[in-house]
Amino acid sequence: MTDGPLDPETPPTLGELLERYATLRDTLLGLEAEKIELGEVIKAALLRGERAETDLYRSSIKVQRRLEYPLERFREVFGDAATLEVASIDKKKAEALARAGDLDGEKLRDIALVREIQALVLTAKGG
């Protein structure tokens, strides 16, 4: 299958569609990983006081502070029952369990919460 638009005259096979989908998914995953890595390098530089700009964009950091409690220390002070009550769930591990069928994926999605994080911001210049 080509990398261009689908030909309406000759519909692609399901296998060709799957191949293209997999290619796009793999490309996006690779690009996302690179974007995350570059973002971390840029954020570290900005936090050291450096500035980063292009002809089109200016970068900045928006920082939100989040209070955390170390698990083991919390458990020592408050005990197992309290620790279990306030414990955080690892998103990737929970989703992997849902994919494996060990957790109900729909119920997992129903209980999900959104948390805000530190983000690299690009602001368009002069427009």
C-alpha cells in the first residue's frame, strides 16, 4: 500500500488497511517518544535559566506544585489500612491488566480521573 491517500477506484484490502494503520501507529509512537524526550531536554534547559525561541515560537514552563507522600514512610506512620485507602494506581499497569482481561476495561475508564501536570508551552510570536 502507498503512503498517499486511498484510491477510491481500487479499495484497499483489509490487510493493506491494517498495514497502513500499523505504520501510522508506529510512526506516531516514535514521534511521541521523541517529542517527550526533546520536551524533557528543553524543560531542563529552561529550568536552568536558558531561553529557547524560534522564528515562530517562544517557549516557557508552566509549573504546578503537587504535594506527594512517600509510600513507605506513609505506611510506617499511618499503617497498612490507611495506606491502602490512599494508594495511587499505576495507569500503565492498570491498563495492561485491562488489556489482558484481568480488569474490566469499561469500569476502569469509568473511574479514571484527570490530573494536571507540568507542560512545555509554545507561544506563537507576533500574531
